[in-house]
Amino acid sequence: MDYARFLAEILGAPVFFESQASRGRIHSRYLLRVSGSRLQLEFPADNRKPIVPKIVPGRTARGADPLLRAIGRKFGTVIDMTGGWCVDASRIAVSGCSTIAFECNPLVYVLCRHAIGRCRIPAIHKRLTLRLGDSAQMMRAEHIDADVVYMDPMYPPRQRDAASPKGIALLREIVDNGGVDLSSGAMLDAAMSRAGRRIVVKRPHHAPAIREGKVGEIRSKQVRYDIYYSGPANGN
């Protein structure tokens, strides 16, 4: 019960254990239900299946993975300013980098933190730290530095694009900003001030660079990674 109350206070949303109120008596956009050691997100207003967050890093070979190539082989510490479901942060951590991921949305943070706790990959527990709050403000206030700062700001999807993957669509819905990131410029400024060597910005192919001055890019089939230097010109 104390855990449910704690989560409810953070989220401003109802949180129930399995033995508590039935779905039919709940009127909320989201509901967190604790069932044994599992935390799941439910949708009382419709018939969608509950979401149980998981950490699945996927590929981690730096020579083959465009994200890890953009991060660079020489660097050991990374800040992910836009943690989300920590899909990218977990890949970076498993590849060998000490990674701090920031997430400003309390609901996403709670779900992702729970997933990290249940993850059985030792490198995740050893190298990945998830923090709640505005990354730009916290990095400056606490003087948090890293070799590389990575950011994946949300962007408005094109109408003709295929439907977003379920995880991305849900993240857009929870954040509820229509997929438009209004602070990417301020985030890049903060990244420039705290990155020791480079900044990596994830963008769709159709979107322009956030700012002029990038020194390179690495492309995959779906996205590209724009690279900016914040340190010496030979910081690759």
C-alpha cells in the first residue's frame, strides 16, 4: 500500500495492487497496477492491452550499430538527455559506456525504472543510471559532465509516414505534446556546455539539423545521427 501511495503522489494518477478496485470503477486516462513483482500500465478508457515495460538493448556491436558508431569508440561516459524508454541508453550502456539517462516525465520514469530493476543484464545495473528531471537544468545545476551527450528530441511525424512503433506512439501520448519538442535548441546549448568531446543528435531523414555547424553524420535506414564537436577539433 505504501508503494502505491508513493507512486500515486509522484504521478498524480491512481496506482492499485492486484487485489484492489476493479477496472470498471476507475475513471482515469492511465492506471498503474502492481501485480506481485510486476508493474503494468493499463488504459481504463479503452480496450488496449496493458503495457509491461522491459529493457531490451538489442544490437551492441559498435562497428555495426550506427548509434554506437556515432557515440564513438574512444569515449567512456555518456549522458542521454532524453531517456524515454531507455532503448538507446541501454544499448550505449551494454556497449561499455557509463551512461546517465534523464527522463522528465514522471510516469515514463517510474515505468522505465521498474524495467531496469527487473532487467537481468548485469551491464545495465552496472553502467546505466536513470534520473528524473529536466536534463538541461540538472546538468547545469549539478555540473554533470560526460565525454558524449546524446539527445533524441521528439519531432512531428509526417502524415504519410507509416504508423509509429508502439513504444514511440505511447511515449508521444504520455508526453502529450503532439510530438513537437519546443526546447531542442536549449537542450543543445546545455549539451554543448557539458560534453567533453561531442554531441550526438538523433533525427529522422526528413528533418533538418537542429542547428548549423555539425561536423558529420551517420545514417541508418530510418534515422541519422548528427554529430557536433564541443571539445578539440580532433575529438573523434
